[in-house]
Amino acid sequence: MKEVAAKAQKSALIIDATDNVAVALQDFKKGDQCQISSNGREEKIQLLEDIPFGHKLAIQFIEENESVLKYGEEIGKMKTAVKKGGWIHVHNMFCERGGGK
């Protein structure tokens, strides 16, 4: 029972209300429940894969070629669609500014 409570306390940070990603504030394992807060809204998201500290997780479904929004700005686009709770990093996101397709 204590392990379940500990998993529910893990959290991620949404930097801007328009973001479609949050930043992991600690390491997550697949199946963990992540607590997020934004504009007074609290939500728990079940993570679909391991997500390291400081990396991004999808807080909603993001389609292929859709913009990834962090800081209220586009930081790249998805190479492939990602479901809510999925890990977003260089393996599935690209940035045209840096030529990282």
C-alpha cells in the first residue's frame, strides 16, 4: 500500500497553460501515476514508459507532425504520434531549426 501512495506523489511541471507536455520532476517508471497541476486543474496521468528526470511527457495525445509546446512556444514537432503519458525526446521529436529531422 505504501508503494502505491509513493507513486501517486510523483509529479511533473507544466510550464505554460498552453503546453501539451510536462517536465518530469523525477525519474518515472512505466505504469507510475504522475500528478500534474495547471490553472487550478489537478490530474493524474498513467505513464506508458520509463521517463527520466527532466524529460518531457505528453499530457494529451499529440499527432505526427504536430507541434510540441513547452514554455508556451513550439520547441519541435512529433516524428510519430504519442499518446497521453508517453515519453517525448529526440527519439520521437524533431526540431527544424536545428536540422534534427
